[in-house]
Amino acid sequence: MRSVIPYLLIFSYILTIFFIPASRLAYSATHEEDGHKLKLDVAIYGGPGANRSSVARIVKLLEALNSSEALRNVSLAWSIVDLSDLKSDVFPLLYDLLIMPEGESGQKYVESFGKEGEVALKRFLALGGGYIGISAGAYAATSMILYFGNLEPSYEGWGIAPNVISFITNYIGNVILVAENSPSPDLLPANITVIETNGPVMNVRGIALSLFKLSAAEKAEGNIASMLGYPMIVLDIYNGSPVLLSGPRIELSEDANIFGALLLYISSMILAPNPSVLSKRLNLATMLLNACRQYMSSEERERGFQILTKASLKVSKGEYAEALDLLQDMIIRLRSTLRHSLSKAHEYHFLGIMIVSLLPIFFFSIMITYRLVKRYKAREVTPQT
């Protein structure tokens, strides 16, 4: 019996570890900045296939950008999320932007997401979210991934950048990019040097926009020399939402302004005071209000509906900036309420798992105690010889 106890302890420990919801860990990693700036809630993917060093570097950049003036009127809050978070119903309610870092490969991302993950990602974009894909995250976002000069696709991506084709590169080293449609001429020079680690060179069509194209490679290696003049940082639109893709590792650049300028660019599209964006923000605020109904008093719910009505009237009058301010303030408050309720729910779930995991130990402790007592009593009644 004694030999069973260590195994029960190990079993309980493993059960406790694996049944803590990943989303609970993700939400606890949120960082926020106070102030009167427009707040952007950012999700950094850290699930299957993601490169941990790339995730860590992105977090470091966001921290630096939040403490600088580079983002101007935008403040950032971020969380590292897992695939289960992204697939959840609340994900599109809690975040404005998803950053897919460098990863094992674009194909690994596509395979690990599966159809369910792809549908969840497209739902997020349809509700007004934005997307930044770096290297593997850029490959996965495009419709087709080809070897240069070959018309047969190596594999198919999610298609959230429907007007972009990725070409597979075989090159590690610095590349020089020249601006074609610079997102921020005041922050970025016409030529920038960034690190390339087999990220895609792309081709654009239709409404897709080439922001920076490949001008030169530091080393004459691999197949990248045949792709000079092709875009390496592009912008596309999926269901009205911005999708920004970078073949090079922009998060590794020593110049934080490169990442900051691109982040500011996509933020200005996600939080733009125009009818299209405001329609999505109104829809988002309404969905958040419904999701938080059970955690609000009747007066708070009524106040929420009044704000929605007031914002709608301002949109109809063309007062777009005022409408956006109203909606953003409401969205921030409702997201805080929803996160708090989720945190409480996860705490109760964790407590339940702890209790269940300890039950076997409690049960066997009773059995051992009972046997020891029984043995002791048996000795008491044994006649002396």
C-alpha cells in the first residue's frame, strides 16, 4: 500500500498541471497602460509551432513602444495566447489585433490550426480584428505558397491575404528593403535593413499593397537573388480588416521604429473613425454587452444600451471621432468585466480540479488509517504466551 502513495501524488500533480486552462494563464499575462489614448488589445500567438524567442522579442518591443511616444495616441495591452484561446468564442470579443510570430514553419501553423482554427481566425477578422504575420506567420496567411518559378503550390495557407502569393526562400542574412508605399515616412527611412531567415518574398495583386520591396541581399546565397524587386512587406484586406505580412524578421531589428511604424499603421486602420470600422465596433460593443449581461446590474445594462444608441446617432450625423471615443470607452470597460468574470470562472474550475485530484489521496489515507487501527486492535486482543 505504501508503494502506491508516491504514484498517487505524481498523478494528482500531473492532473492539476494539465487541467489548468491555458486561457487562464494567457489572461493573467495582460499588461495595460492608463491614459486617454485609444487602447489596442493585442494577442501574441504562443501556441503550437510558435518560436518562443520571437514571442519574447515581440513582448519586449511592445513594452518599449508603450513607454515611448512612437505610437502617439495609441496605448497597448497584450496577452500571449494559445490555440485553445484563439478557438474560444470570447477571443474576438477581447482582442483587436493578432500577431503571429516566426514559427517552425507556415505549414506547421496551418496543420496545427486545422479547419476549426482557420474558421476562428477568419471570424476574428470578420468582427474587425487585424493581423500581423511575421515569416512563418506570413506564409500561413497567404492563399498559395510556391517555389519561385513553379506554378504548383507547395501547400495552401489560410487565405486571409487573398491577394498575396508567397514564394519560398532559402536565405539567412540581412536584406535591404526599399519603400514603395511607406506606412510612416516620418518614422522610417526610404531604405531599411532587416534580418531575413527564410521568410517569404511575395507577389501582390488587386487591392493588396506592397509597402517594402527587396532591393538587395547582403550575401549571394540561396535563391533570394532571383527575387530582387519583389515585395517583402505587404498589406492586404480580408473582409474589411487589415492583414499585414512581413517576410523578414522585423521583430529582431535593432530599430524599434520599424516594428512600431507598422504597428501604428495597422492600428490606425483597426481604430479608424470611419463608417466601416464604426459599424464593426458597434457590433463588437453590442456582442460584449450581451456577453456581460449576467455580470451587470439592470442600471448598467440600460446605460450600455444608451451609449450604443448615442454612438449610432453620432455615426448617422457624421460625428465619427466622437462615436469612436464613446464605443472605445465602452469596449474597454466591458472587456474588463468579461476578463474578470473569466478569471473567476477559471479559479473555481482550478479549485474543483484540485479537489478532484486530491480525492484519491484522501481515500487511500482513510484506508491506510483504517488498516493500521485494525492491526493495532488485533495486537491488543492477542493472548500472551
